[in-house]
Amino acid sequence: MKEGRLYVIDGLRGWAALIVYFFHLRGLFYLNDKNFFDQIFGKTPLQLLVDGEAAIFLFFILSGFSLSYKFFMEKDNRYLQEAAQYRYFRLVVPVFFALLLPYILIKFNLMFNSQAYFGAYEKHFTVYEMFKYSFFELPFKYGASHAVFGPVFWTIYLEFTASLIIFSLLALFGKWNLRFLLYILLIKLTYSMQAFASFYFLFLVGVIICDVFCLQKKYANTTKRYVLKEKQMWGVLCLALLILYYYMTVILGYKIFTHRSKYYFLMLLFIASLYLPILGDFFSSRLSRFLGRISFAVYLIHFPILCSFACVISNSIKHQYSLFISSFIILLVTTPVVLYVAYLFTVFIEERLLISIKSTLRNIGKSRNLVEAAKPTFYGALFSKANIENKAASMDTTIPN
């Protein structure tokens, strides 16, 4: 794992986005257990590779970690201010441009999902509706018209509101030495929440893991021998436990502790990835980092591609081959298309447009700070005037008669 940027976070995020794509691709086959995904991955721990729900949960943990990492390393509140100002645009601008793809496909009658994903894109929407949904409804209203615009956008509200909660929490208590006592209370509160509100627990878990990780990283010089001895042992233990736990609770259906068994599994997976070299190296590899680079784009644009391109292929070959072969062909043909479109989206929207927006916000902030610094306060002006008068008086007394 390299210093500075934690590439393992990018890698985990990239694979999570790919799992969401596999999950929806599997949905083309009505969950028939004779398709490629269930024949290869079903009833084994490899089912994680098509577990879209687990991938979403992992997204939330990663968001909590990544949003707080720079603050815990630098303890600079200016980062929180900049991040909070930029977060809204970071989420809604890509959503707006991602909605252009289904808008164009619907406009030219290129959606062929009548045999799969009933309810998706059934209604035509205008550019105005798309704009209102992206910039106003989605970040501020949970459950807003997701069936019309696609099933992947429901997480944006949680990401946005959780970001504001995290930034506020860090600004108020991030430097408090007793903040871990507050974490205990917040863990109890968020874990007991119902429905979608319980997902805030996962964001908080990411913040806590980040806090502990950064504390250990800061004091690595004084505890280096202990950390080197223990981290591999804990990594191996976490890896073994998470495989066993996922197999027993998710695959076999045993109810250990609570119905939220995936929460514990993903926490173990994340911690193991931070401390176990074999996992850290895999999620920091060039492939994983590339997937992390395009992860948000893959998450946003894969579904309309499935409802158009993948459905065309499915409808044309489903009577010629077995379900196992046809599902494998669709996987091979559709995946490069999704990755390529996601790459273009990343380059032009996320790495150009969003960077320009971020630079503009930063320049506005600097200009505002300069203006505020240049403004004389009432007392400053008063004292300045008094100083001038005193200097003038002292000069008068030194003039000889």
C-alpha cells in the first residue's frame, strides 16, 4: 500500500461497482438458477461477486472512511469546508449527465427491456424533469421517482446526507480526545434505526475504522514493532472469519447475531484489506485502481446499457443457446461496452468538468477570504486612526521651535 493516497480504497470501490453491474446483469435471467452466474457462483462464497446488496453496503463503509481520511491525517478544518462545498456537485453533476444516456435511448426507441426489468424507464422524461430530479429531488428527498429514472440512484440521497453528517461530526468533535465515547453512543443510535436510516450505521463504521487506522499510522514509529507483529495475524484472522461468516449466514441462511449479517462480513473484509498484504496488494493493483477510477461511472451508466444493448443480445440469442451459454456470451460482450462508456464518462465528466468546478469553488473561496481579510474591522479602523494621530502628535513634539 502506498503512502498518501490509499489505493486499496479505490480498488474496493471499483470491485463493488462491478459487483452491482453483475447483480443487475444476472437479473436479465429472472434469477433462473441455470444461468452462468448461479451455476458458477451460487452456493459458494463466490456468490459475493453477484451480491449487489453487499456491494452497496461496502460503498457506504468506504464513503465514511474516504470522506474522513484527510481530516484525521491533517486535522485541518479547511478541508471539511472545501469538501462540504464540493460534495453536492460531486454527486449531482455526474447523475445529470448519466441520465442523458437513458434519455437519448428512450428518445430513439432503443430500450428493449420489455422482457426484463419491468418498470424501468417505462415513462418518458423531459430534460426539465431530469434537471429537477438530479439537482433538487435526488439529494434532498429520499425515494424520489427512482422507478422513472433508474434503480441505482436511491443511494445518492444517503451519500449526500451522510456526507453532511460526517463533516459536521468531524468539525465539532473530530479533535476531541474523548470522541470514541461519542462513537459508542452514535453506533447504538444508528444501529437501532429502521429502514433506510439504518444505513447511516455503515457510514459511521467507516469513520471509526478511519480514525483508528490514522491514529495507528501517525504513531507507527512508537508502536512499529507491535503493529508489524500483529497486523498480519489480524488480517489472516479477519479473512478466515469473513469467509466462514459469509458462507454460514448469507449462503446457508443461518441467523447469527442479527439479520444484518452482511454488515459484519463487510466490516471484516474492509479491515482485512487494510491489514492483510495479499488483499491490500490485490486491491491496489493496476486493474483494481482502474476499476476504482471508473467506479462511479460504472455504477451510474451500466443499467441503461443493460436495458438496451444487453437486452438486444439476449433477445437475439436466447433461443439459439442454452441459458448458461447465452448468459456467458452476454457477459463477455456487454462488459467491455460498460467499461468503455464508463471510462469516457470518467474522463470527460469527472476528470475534466468536475475538476473545473472544484477549481472554481476553490478560487471563489480564496477570493472571499482575501476580501474578508482586506476589510478593516471597526476596532481595527479605530486603533489605526488612533495610531496615526499619536504618530502625528509625536512628530509635532519633535519639531524644534
